[in-house]
Amino acid sequence: MTDGFIATSSQKDQVIVYSDVSNSIQCPPEISTAEACSSKEGTGPESEEGVEVRVARIFNTFGPRMHMNDGWVVSNFLLQALQGEPLTVYGSGSQTRALQYVSDLVNGLVIMNSNVSNPVNLGNPEEHTILELAQLIKNLVGSGSEIQFLSEAQDDPQKRKPDIKRAKLVLGWEPVVPLEEGLNKAMHNFRKELEYQANNQYIPKPKPG
């Protein structure tokens, strides 16, 4: 992964600093606190060494060519529905997620390559419950799969929604791809990949969320 970043920076005449440091900040495990801590640590070189730093806080993103068995809710539901297996929902399914399509994220990152200095949230503020997501994917696939409710997972966030006011104000950015349109594109990609892997005698299985 590091090699990929270095190669990309070389192509664009940019500099990426990568090294072990003795004064690394120990960030807490809580998501929101850890993100704020990491943002602060990331901007350190900018003030100390004059290195330009951009901080994008990326929220749940999906799209074609994401890993099918990574254990994430979108990939799990797509894989389960396409294979005719039960869609596993942990708890009541009332937990909410805000999902953005990958092209929206890319557009936001491109725009951030300007004079933006403060951290910016890049995500879709439109919330959907996990149960709604399962039903939507089931309908998109045209699957006869059942929705199976399992015990609620520990430390599962009940709400995950970005505030993108700064992105709108500073970048003039907001997501434009509707959830159903993005899921449909991802579904077709998954379907093609499953057909290819079936011909090569490999069938991926979803991981527990």
C-alpha cells in the first residue's frame, strides 16, 4: 500500500512523508475521538516543517470492485442476496448508516487539493436503517432470500451520520449519486465477479459483520 502511495505522489510531483516517529500521539479507540486525534497528528508536519496537509474524514463509502468478503454490511448483503442466502441483520436493524458512492468521494478528494487547511467530512448525510438497506438490496437483486435477525453485535454504533456543512461551504461539495443507483452499480459488479469466480471454482463467503 505504501508503494502505491509513493508511486502516485511521484507521478503528481507531490511529496509524501512516511516514517516511524518517536513522538507519535497515542489515539484512543473511540471512533470520533480517535479521528480528531489523528487529524491533529496529521497536521503537525504542516506547522513544523511547512508541509502541506489535507485532512479528509471519509465516511462509509461503497461501489464496484470493493472486496466482496470484507465483512462490511453492504458487501455482506449483496453477496448474501446474490447467493440466495439469508441477509443477516444484527439486532433489530434500527441502527442507521449514511452511505456514499465512491465517485462522490473521489470528487470531494479532488476538490480538496486546493487551499483547504481544516479537516473536512466527506460522506453522505442521508441516513438509512440497516433493515431498510437489507430490504432495498434484496429487492434490487430480486432475491428470495429471507432476512435473518441475529444477536446485536457488541460496540455496534447505533447512528453514523456525517456533518458536511464545511464541505458544502468551503468546497462547494455534496454527494449527488442516489443510494439505489449506486447499489445497483455495485450489485452488477458483484454479479459479474461471482460468475467469473464460479467458472474458476471459487465461491466467496461473507464474513460476520
